[in-house]
Amino acid sequence: MNWLVQIVGHVRDFFRPRYRAVYSDDLPDILVRQKVYLIGEDRDPWQAAMVCPCGCEAKIQLSLVPDDEPSWRAAVDGAGIVTLHPSIWRTRGCYAHFFIHQGKIKWAKDSGRAH
Ligand SMILES: [Zn+2]
């Protein structure tokens, strides 16, 4: 029955809400889950922000400035679905380590470990 478990997993994955972009001039005080906030004027974001997907509710802020170290690249498709590159690994708290690819969270095997 392993195949059935796999199919159920795929179906569940298909219907899981994807992370979508929200453009904002300033970082909002309260962030909503399943959103990636792209902060900057004229849709030219310099920062991405989101709630940690592990459930710890931490606010994650990522620089999109290419010269910053580290910095990330955000790609948004026509439906507002977000891809972030490279992966996000929190340096404190929950140490969540994950990828956001086409709006979906993919957990790294070493997530939760300090680095
Ligand atoms: Zn977390």
C-alpha cells in the first residue's frame, strides 16, 4: 500500500497553498503566512520578508540587494507564485532550512540544526 501513501502525498501537495508575492513599500507590522512580502517602491524590491514556515512564527527578512552578503533572488511568475534562491537557513531560533520553489516549501534534510 506504499504506492497509495505516495499518491495521497502528491495529491495533498498539489492542493497545498503556494507562497505568493505581496508587493509593499514598507515592511508590514503583521505578516500573514503563505506570503512572501517584497519590500520596495515601484515593485523594485530590496528586501523579502515572510513568516517562518516551521510554525515558530518568527519573522524572516532577506536582503535582495545583490551586493549584500548574504542576499537572495526572488522570482515571481504571472500568477504571483514566488521562487527564492538560494535556500533560507535561519541562524538562530528554530534553524529552519528550506527552499521556496514555485511557491512550495521544500525542507532541507539538515533543517533544525545549527550551522
Ligand atoms: Zn521557524
